[in-house]
Amino acid sequence: MPRFVKPVLFVILGVLIAFPLFSMTYYTMVRTSTPQFCSSCHEIEYAYNTWKTSTHANNPQGVVADCMDCHLPKPHNTFDFFYKKTYHGLKDIIIHFTTDTSDYNHAENRQAVYEDMTNDRCRKCHRNILNMPYQRGAMLAHRNVLYSKPDNRKKCVDCHDKLVHFPKKGYQYEPAVQDSFD
């Protein structure tokens, strides 16, 4: 048997195993990364419905920031991204199947997410926040966040805490969301 046959067989075997494995992993990541998938758990329906009416889903620019944009780190840091996505997914599944979610506290869970939020998640989309020539106060406040002192760290959600997951008056929500708003 020639010397090159064994390495070629290993390469072929590797491709036959790796390609389907990679394809299944990629397909799973894509399918589980949509807001519709996130809202398939009834605990998240409230967040999904209020997100749909927020400026993160509806704005004049047509830009949509979905669940992963805010709740997960940048996908460029592959290991951290996959770790956080897996951790949050498993945590949500365990909570869904092991706890009584009838008393799901949106405010408490929102606060826990705010504590976990980092400015780089917001900065993925909001890159040029200092270019506000006609809004000097906002420009100065954003400079305070970008260049904060170590003993006085500021987060975007310190000021922008009511942007996304809050019901809007005058919008007809599904009954579960409307009940939590009234």
C-alpha cells in the first residue's frame, strides 16, 4: 500500500464525519437564534411581544436588533458566544420545565439581565454615539459612559432602561401581556 493512501483515507473520513457534524451544528445555531424561537417558551412571550413594538424592532432606519444582539456577546469571540448561548439556552429550558412559571417576575429578571449587560453589546449597533451636533447634553452623557473613570463605571442601561421590554400604551397586545400591563 503506497504511503499517501493512509493520509488520504483519514482526510476523506474526516470530511465525511466533519461536514455533517458542522452542518448540523450550524443549522441548529441558526434555527435557535431567531426571536421567534426564543419566544417559543411562554415565559419569553412577554419579552418577544414587547420587543416587537419597541424601537429595536421598529424604527425609521429599518434596523432590527434581535435577542442575540443584546443578550449575547459579539459572535466574533466564538468561544464566549457559544458558551453564553448554550448557558442561557440550557438555563431557560431548565427553568421552563422545573419551576412554576405562573409567578414569573419580569421586573426581577429584567434587573438580573441589566446587571449582566455590558456596553459593548449596545455598541455593536450604536457605534457613533458621540456624533450628536444638536444634542449637546446627550453627547456629553454618552462621553461620560464611553470614557468613565474606573470608580464610576456607567452602563448604557443605566439611562436607557425602558427602551425594549415594556408594553406601549395604545397597542393591542395578546391577553397575557395586556394583563401584566394593566
